[in-house]
Amino acid sequence: MMVAAVLASYAMVAVVVLPRLLSREEWAERAPRLAIAVWLAACASVVASAIFSALAVAIPASVIGHGLAGFFEACADVLSDGAALNSPVARAALAGPV
């Protein structure tokens, strides 16, 4: 939940502060392509942080964590001896969500 709050806070601060900072810069007149790239990067960071904040709220961390742990365990077993692929848990972890 802390990640969602930090991402949402960043999005809100960026929406308020970045336009004010970028609109009064003099370098934007000297390098308009760079100014456009900075504006697009700022917009993309706000949109991405808003999307990831919503995902962090919607998807519990335990769901992601247990799935990744099973996947990494299966990968470690495959790399060590390869015999662990016979277990249904390893097959499910490597197959991913169905």
C-alpha cells in the first residue's frame, strides 16, 4: 500500500510542478526538440505512475510474491538437476497463469 501512495503522490506533485518548471525555462526556445522530449517524458512518467499506483492497489503483493517465488524455485531446480520438473507445482509455476 505504501508503494501505491508514493506513486500517487509523485503523480500529483508532477502534474502540478512539472508544467510550471518546464514552461518558464529559456532552453526550450533554444532546443525545441529537447523540450518536446522532456514534456513527453514528464507526461509518460505521470501516466505510468498513475497506472502502477492503481495496479498496486488492485493486485495484492502476496499474489505476485508467491507466484514469483514458485517460478524462481522451479528455475533453480531446473538449473541444479532438472528432476524437479516432474512435480505439478513446478509445471504450474513455469506454465504461468492459465
